[in-house]
Amino acid sequence: MKNKIFKNTLFLSCANLGARIIGFFYFIFLARILGVEKLGHYSFATALVYNFYPVADFGIERLILRDVSRDKKKASEYFQKIIPLRTGLAIVSIILVSLLGVIVSKNRQDVTNILLFSFCLVPWTFNQLVAGIGNGLERMEVQSLAIVSMSLLTAIFGGFVAFSGGSVPQILLAALFSNSLVSILMINQSKSLGLKFAVKIDFIFIKKILGQSWIFALIMIMAVFYLRASVVMVNFFKGAYYTGLYSSVFKFIEASILIPQSLALALFPQMARLLEKDKQKLLKNYLASLLIILFMSMPFFVIFYFFPQMVIRVAYDERYLGAIPSARILAISFFLFFLNTLPGNVIQSSRKIKIFLPFAFLNLLAMFGFCFYLIPKYSIEGAAWAVLLAEVFGLVINNFFVFRILSEKN
């Protein structure tokens, strides 16, 4: 069991690290080619659309991970019956994000960017379905392949378009093309998992799945809106230029957070089983994992707190030095972002998940509240402080629920 966890963690960690490195250098390349303002348009469109990825998923990935990890015989049934459901959810998400884009965008260019990038939701939902079943079967290499290939293809095609003088909409279309190519790859991977490609529409099954997954959906939707709220709010209050400036340093948060998430994902099947069988052992494993994650966050804090100017000069150029104060504030939040990845394993596996929803929503409101108050007063430094304060609040309520769950008898 320990060897399998180590292997899965290694697969996902290496894949996420590789994908983040590729994605990061791709982002740096775009930042240098596009400049601060165009980067702001690109970052706003991607941040807004990424908020609707969990809407398209609607908690189904976590439900698959939970159910398939407990009963591997469900894999084929889930695959065939969830394909039409996730496709429908992707279409609904495209409509919703497009409407929101019309409301919050300040110009037609942003509306066009949002619409084009939202079409990535259709192939993405299929890719995640195959990868999610692979995770439930503890075949983490499938998601690892999807993560790396998606990042690599996007960087290749998007980088070529940008280098050729392409516009932001054309760069976003390259991402759609890359997602579609990964879908072809995932069809082949589905065969290696023993899944037969077929579409079965079962309304009773769909009703059952949605009835169970909506809780996971709300939590994931709030979590993703929470993560990118500061980027969207900077664009709302300050415009594309400051969005580009702020997103240049916030990108480090987005890139690094997938490292502890990989460990959390690899631990999920085991933690779900221990929650039912041995809570005392789960508590020990949870505390040990928190300590490991804390040490994982320390190098990021040191680099971004003490050497932000060097990082920005090397990564970007002189145009982005205005983001240095924000980088130092966000450096402290690395500790909190890392630590807050693990409690979800326990909360989402428990029967108290419904009780947790109002507190998760309160954490999201806190983020928006801090942004509304601090960004108009302190610009992008205010956005960084809003992130830090909201993460402190989240750390408290998340672990309050974890210890409440683990203190109860099985």
C-alpha cells in the first residue's frame, strides 16, 4: 500500500511539476511577447473561464474517485453513462461563462476572448473523465499523461501563434486545439483502463449522480472562484494593465499549489477508507502529511519573500517590477495555500460535508469582501493582502471541521 501511494504521488508530483514548469515558461514567454496590458486581457479571460471548469465537472470527478476507489467494478458503467452528462454540463458552462463575460467585461475584446476559451470545456470534460476513472483505479499515470501533454501542446501551439505575431484570441484558440488533441490521446488511454467507449443515456443514473455530486460541485466551484477571485477583481477595479502586473506574480501561486494537491489526490483513496475504518490512524497520517506539506512550502516562501526582484527580473523584465510588493505579501500565503490543500480529503469523504458548505461559502465571501475593501485602496498590494487574510480564515475553519470529524467514533 505504501509503495502504491509513493508511486502514485511520484507520478502526479512529477507530472504536475513538469506541467507547471512548461506552463510557467509558456506564461513567461507570453508575458514578454504580449506586454503587460495584453497579458492582462489573456489572464482575465483564462481566470474567468477556469472558474467554470468545476461547473462543467459538477463534483463528478470526486464522486468517481470516491466510488471507483471503493468498487473498481463501477468504472465502465460510470464511464459510459457519465459521458453525455458531462458533455451537457460543459455546454451549460459555456453559456453561463459567456453571459457572465458580457456582464463583467469592459470591452468586446474580453467578451470574445472569454467565449473562445470557454469552448475548451468540451474536450476538457472528457479528458478529466478518463483521468478521474484512472485515479479511482489508482492508475495515476493516466492523469499524469493528460496533464503533461495538455501543458506541452498548449505551449507548443500557443507559443508558435504568439511568436508569429498572433492575437490573444488566436492564442486562446491554440489552447482549444491542444485540448482536442489530448482527447484523442485519452480515448486510447481509456482502452488501457479496460473501458469500452460507448454513450449510454440513463436518466435515473444521471439523477442519482447529480443528487450525490452537487455537494462536491458547490465546494469545488467555491474553491476555484476563491482561487482566482483576486485576479478577476483586480481587472474589475483596475483594468487590464494592473491585471497583467498582478497575474505575473500570482501565477507562481497557481503553478506551485498543484504540488501539494498531487500529494492530497494520491492520499485520497486511502484517507477515504481510513475514515470509515480507523480514524485514529487517519489523524496520525493527516498530521504527518500536514508537516510534510509545510516543509514543501518553505522554499517558495524564502524565494519570493527575500528575492522577488531577482525572480521578476529573470522571469519577466523591467515592465513587471511594480509587482514586487505584492510578491512579498503573497510569499507568506504559500504556507497557507499548501496547508489548505489537505483538509478537503477528510471533509469531502465525510457525512458532514453538507454542514461545511455554509462555512466554505463564508470563506468565499470573505475573499470578495477583502478584495472589495482593499483593492480600491491599495491596488494590487490590496489584492495580495486579501488573499493572505482569506487563507488564514480558511485554515481555521477547514481544520476545525477536520478535527471535529476525526474526534467522532467510527
